[in-house]
Amino acid sequence: MTIVKSAFSRQSSRLSSLFAASAIARPCSSPSANLDSSAASSSPPSYSSTFFFRRFASSMAARNSYDSILTSLSKPGGGEFGKYYSLPSLNDQRIDRLPYSIRILLESAIRNCDEFQVTGKDVEKILDWENTATKQVEIPFKPARVLLQDFTGVPAVVDLACMRDAMNKLKSDPKKINPLVPVDLVIDHSVQVDVARSENAVQANMELEFQRNKERFGFLKWGSNAFQNMLVVPPGSGIVHQVNLEYLARVVFNNNGLLYPDSVVGTDSHTTMVDGLGVAGWGVGGIEAEAAMLGQPMSMVLPGVVGFKLAGKLQNGVTATDLVLTVTQILRKHGVVGKFVEFYGEGLRELSLADRATIANMSPEYGATMGFFPVDSATLDYLKLTGRSDDTVAMIESYLRANKMFVDYNEPQAERVYSSYLELNLEEVEPCLSGPKRPHDRVPLKEMKSDWLSCLDNKVGFKGFAVPKESQSKVADFSFQGTPAQVKHGDVVIAAITSCTNTSNPSVMLGAALVAKKACEFGLEVKPWIKTSLAPGSGVAKQYLEKSDLQKYLNQLGFNIVGYGCTTCIGNSGDLDEALSAAISENDIVAAAVLSGNRNFEGRVNPYTRANYLASPPLVVAYALAGTVNIDFEKEPIGISKDGKEVYLRDIWPSSEEVANVVKSSVLPDMFISTYEAITKGNSMWNQLSDSSSTLYSWDSQSTYIHEPPYFKDMTMSPPGPKPVKDAYCLLNFGDSITTDHISPAGNIHKDSPAAKYLLDRGVNRKEFNSYGSRRGNDEIMARGTFANIRLVNKLLQGEVGPKTVHIPSGEKLSVFDAATRYKSDGQGTIILAGAEYGSGSSRDWAAKGPMLLGVKAVIAKSFERIHRSNLAGMGIIPLCFKAGEDAETLGLTGHERFTINLPSNVSDIKPGQYITVTTDTGKSFECIVRFDTEVELAYYNHGGILPYVIRNLISANH
């Protein structure tokens, strides 16, 4: 019998008066309210979380089974920081062998152990991780906070507003719908780059964004007042992940005297950026986040942890982007879907916090739940750099050291156990890009030209365009603003230093600026039709670029700051010159985009760039200058100087020492403090938006941005239970790597799409279509935008590319929406067939909501990306996996069959991971694995989704 068991058996009789204050304190509802008492004015707000166990007071005393290990943390100079649940007090030697990331899960389970939602058995599962991680053990997890960004925040607030209406109609108090877990909502207002090469680009783009999105922003402003415990960061402040890293992250919470590690789930897959700061965070769908906000513990399978050891030091001139693209390729090859990756080793001494954040940010691209860097001295230095107070940093260090969550490289390192091990010598990393269609298809810079030429030759695929030999040298003439111009295969038409992955990293940003400076000194220029832009992740980047006196050189080459939010990486590159677009389209030119983002899936960046490469900001500038990806930088000049001499990339590439010196002299704490002090003030356009004090939202039936979704239509208090899937048609038949961008694009609304027709029928001018992302608050548009990606490859179309399918009964070729509508009106269910990695990419909840609204009952795939599979379950769609070694092709399925899924009619007879039989009207049958991975997901399915489940539980608890 371990100490843990005795702690469990000796339940403290002391009621948790520690939480009483938080149960009655006024929750934070504005950016300036309730600042942490231990933090400086520039620190993020500390929320007084409503103690959710009050809902269960009738059945459970609000106490914790581990109160006996509640310990005071003393301040060095006297007094105490607060109390904490002490892991060392468990006296369990297994803790020393646990990965740091698992220790955070352990602390959360102990702190929330009420023997109701979290039990002592759950704690024991995590403590025994070394043995249980291989057994698909389910545990509950309660994150410290939830992070929403603009695009996913809008539908989350829509759903909350809709839930309030449902509560009201069901004769229950709608005010009960309030986030019980602190919520940070950052409006990073994805900027459509309409104005690029101009000094006033930021203001001009901002004004355009407010014109287009005034209704959406106003709705979020209403939400900031209507829902307690929710902080809203106004537009223009930065991209959500960088704001989280530089400002919102607490690392350690001090909530009314209770200390605990910061942890976060966010509605964007790149929430993982904060893992570089030692904050456990990962992306979930909006529906999962909403459940967490409302006090539901997240059910998750206790993950395996891949230990990734780093050694050595990056070579001169090699960037953090080169490193992350290398790491991405290694981890994709290793296979880390559903796992944590934890980085360790002496090499971490050589990686700045910004470098770590760059690696952590791309966790979705290498498939991991998170890429975690435990807190060490570099973390503390970054916290000080970004304006956190000395008292706050001292509290963070003291707590983490006391609770065995701090890495000190000056002390002997205890051996930790990992599920598997990888190692990389940083000295082996070389300059590289990734593309032309996937982030893990790394190409060494020295091989770029040969790889590009092979892509032209190869058959159509992830590494091929199948351009006939005789057409590869084709040149298309066009006129750019009255000047004759030409475009050919491989020509760069978009070069974007885009937000998120790299713009949080001063070394690559200032490195790009140094490249620009040297290029300008040689007299090199960028062709005027190349769409260049710079979108920092926060206003801090602007300050240090100006402090270094280098922004002017970026401006000279056309890399003006266009805004502080998602841009080219999410498809908001803006329109290319019309004549250029026509030349590309009419001559079938494979034009290129080079961007410093993290996603380059086909059709995502721009409709006219079929080749899209991820690269470091300095390389983005270099390729803009070269004007083509068809170049060998070692052997061919990047341009001709003003005095007629050939200039090579090596002539304008800064050394690591040059970059380090500029970073040291230009990136200062005051910049972070002043930037984030401005957040509490908002901006004039935001402050002028009208808001309402109404608890219930006044839905406008004419609105094309905010619409009441039908999730709770005809809802009853009794769960509907499993629904039979009988003789369903195949709506779509896919191959491998169908991403959430394919399923629910976030970019432009195509003029011939069902969504465009919907808008035109309502008098919306084509120029005012905006993007799918901006209209995520309207289910009518998002349902029509489901499977609307112009690069969709559906096997039912036999080689034709586009957002259409075959309506099987009639044989007609229709848009996916029209076909789905016809099936629904005829009372016929549908399923989807897919290959491996279905739903990879962004944690886009509409990629599950959309298919549900289209009437999709099940998805049968070779494998799923973690978040998307969970989202399908959360919307009541059955996720099924073919047996190992089987898929639609090996089983001879064409998609023209009718499918019956023999799932038990009683949910109690369905078990996570069980095999069920699928039969077809052609006589074929095959077994699939039911991918409801936890009992909680089965409960969601039984209720018809997470949201009805939460409402029924809330009403039951309140009666």
C-alpha cells in the first residue's frame, strides 16, 4: 500500500474553505480587472474562478481527498506565496521518473480530486504512468484555463449564447451558462492583405477589417460583458499564440492563495506554442473547449511521451526555422500522433525561449499533442524580458522547484522514463524549406532546385505537378500596370513573413531585416508584382525592428507591416494583380508562394499558387529577391548589384553573431510592458463599437455573420441514444491526408460556391464576401462551405479536382452541399470513406459541425488526426477505422455502395475500441474499430453531442 493510497483513504474532514472566496468573488469581465496581486501592471489578469463543485453540493462535500498534502510555500524574505498540493509529500519514488509533462497532469488530478469528477484511482493511474501509458488508460483532465481565438471564439460564443436560449426555453436559468474556467479570448482578426506595399498598410488594413467585421467584433464585445470569467483581448493586439506567450501565460497561477501550474487548451491547434514556456497546452475543437469552459473535465487517454534529446549547437547561419522543419520531419517519420513530445538534454542550453516556442508551435505539423519544454533558467529570463515582475518570477521559480517541476542544469539530472527516445545533434541541422504541399516534406536548401525540377516531372501528388517536359520552360506574358512582364513555372508571386510560428522569434525577424539591409545596400529589388508582406505576431516586433533601425530596409523591399494577425498562412494573402492571375490561370503556370508560416496545404495560401514553401523569414526575403524557387543559391546569383556585379545569397546572409548582437541591443523589456499595457485600453475603433448589457443575445435573422444554429432544435431532456446507420450512401470517397482545410476551408469564398450563392441571394456584394473564417458564426454559410476547397480530390469524380461529388441515386454531379441536401430531404443518411490522417491540420470545429449539419452519420478512415476524431465524436458522428492493412481500395469499395453500420442500439453495449461489422448492399462486409476512445465520448454520442450533454447535466444538477 503506497502513501498515495493512504492519502486517498485518509480523506480530510476539513471542508475546502480555501475555495470559498473564489466561489463568491466577482469574476473578471474586462481586460483591466482583477490583476494578479503578485504581478506588475503589465501582467495578465488573474481570474477568480467560480468553484464548479457547488453544482454538486447536494451529493458531495466540496473537499479534496489530498488536502493532507496541502503545503505552504514560503517567500525567501519571510511570509508565504500561498499553498500548494505538494508532490514530494506523497513520498512516492515514481514521481522522479515521470516526464515533466506528466507531472502537470498528476498535479491537476490531485488538486481536483473530489472523488466525483476526478478520483483517487485517476491519480494512481497517472502516478503509475510508466505501466499504464501503454494500456490506453482514460483519465480526466481539468485545464487551468481555456484560450479562444477570433475565428473559433465567435462560434464558441455563438454556441454559449444558443445554449442560454435553450436553457431559457427549457425553463431553466440561462445565467447558469457562464464559463467556470478562466477564458482568454484574443481577437487576432485574421488580416486580409489588401494593402501591402505602403507605409500606412496597418491602418488601412485595420480599417478594412473593421468595416468587414464590425458585426462580428461587436458580437464578441457583447460576449465580453454577457459572460463572466472571460477576458477579451481587442483586435490589433497580435496573434493569439504570441499574445499567449508574451502576456497571457501565467506559468504558475496564484488564485486566491492557491498555487498551481498554468495549463491551457485552446481552439487553435497552435496553442502548443506556449509549451515552449513550460505551460502544458494543446489544441482542441471549439466544442471540447466549450465543455471545459463549463466545468466538464476533459476525458483523455493517458499519453505516451517521446523523449527528444537535443545536443550540440546550431551552426553559424542556421535558423530556428531550419531546426523546426528538421524536427517536424523526424517526428512525423517516428510517429507521434496522440503523444506528448518532451525535449531535454544539454542542447537546450543553446536554445532561446523563442527558438523553443517555434518548435512547440509546430506540434500539429509533426502530429503530437504537444512538444513540451520544461521550465528552466531560460524560461525565467524570458519571463523577465517580457515584463513579468520580479515577485511573479520568484513565485514561479519557488513553486516549481518545490514541486519537482523545474530543470536546473547545474544540478545532477535524475533519469526520467520515456515511451520512446529520439536524439538530434543541433550541429547537423542545415538550411532548408518544406513543400511544395505539406509542412513535413523538408527540402535542404542546397537541393531546392533539383527537388523543384523533379516536382515538375513527377505525377500529380504531394511532390508532383506532372508538367510535360515541353511545357516546363513556358513563359506567359502579361502587363503589370502598363509595364510588360512575364511569369513562368516556379516564379514567386507571394513572399510573406507571416505571423505565428516565426514572428515570436526576434532572431529570425531581425535576421530577415539584416538580409534586407544588405540587399538594399547592393541595390537589389523585388519585382513589383510579387505580393510581399510582414505580419508580426505582436506589436513588440514593430518596436524592436524600429529600435534596430532595420524596418526601413524591409519597407524598401516591400515588406511593410500589414497588420498583427493571421494573414497569408491561413489564406488571407489578398488578391494578386488581375493580369498576373489571368496569366497564371490561362497558361496553367505552377506559381509559387514562400512564407514563414507553418501550413502550406494545397489550396490554402492562394488559389493561384500551386507550389507553397515554408521557410525562415530571412529565406522569404531571399526568395522574394530571387523571384523564383527554381534557383541554386550556391551556384546562381540572387541578383545583380547597382554596379553590375553578381550578388549571391552568401553575400547578404548575416552571421549568427551579427543577429545575436542586434537582438541583444534591440529587444528590451520595456517594449513588452508598453505593448501590453495598451491592451487594457483597447483602440479607438474597438472602443467605439456599441455593446449591450442583455444576458440573452438578440439574434438578427437577416445577419450573414451571426446566426442561431439549429443544434438544440426540438431538444428534449432525454438523450436520443445511438441512431442506426442503415443503407447510407457515400457522400465522398477520399484518399490520404484530407485536412480540415479540405473539409472546412477558412480562406476566400469562391464566386461559384453554394456559400457565394447564399450571400448573393441576400444582397451581399462579392467584394464583401470576406472569408469562411470570418463567417464562422453563421451555420448556413459554414454548412455550404463544408468540403468547398477547390483542391478537393474525391474519388467519385474519377480524377476531377474540386468541391463536387456524385449523387449516387441519380448519377448527377453536384456541389457537395447540394448533394447532401438532396440526400437529407429524401431521408437518406450518408457516410464518408477516407484514407490515413483524416482531419489533419487545424483544430477546426466546423470540420465536424459542417458534416453533422450535412447529415453525415459516420466517417470510415484508415486513421484520424487526434483532435478531429474527438470533434467528430463530440458532434455525434461515428468515427470508424478500417482494420490494420485494410482500406477502401483493398476491400474493393468504390463508394457507390450503400452502407449499414451494425452498431448496438443500446449505448451501454458499445465499448471504446470494439470491433463492429459494416455491410453493403453489394454483399461485402468488413470489420471496423469504433473510435469512441473513452466512455465520456460515448456519453457525448448518446446525447447527440457535447453541447446537449452539458445542458442536460446542468439542468439535472440544478434540479
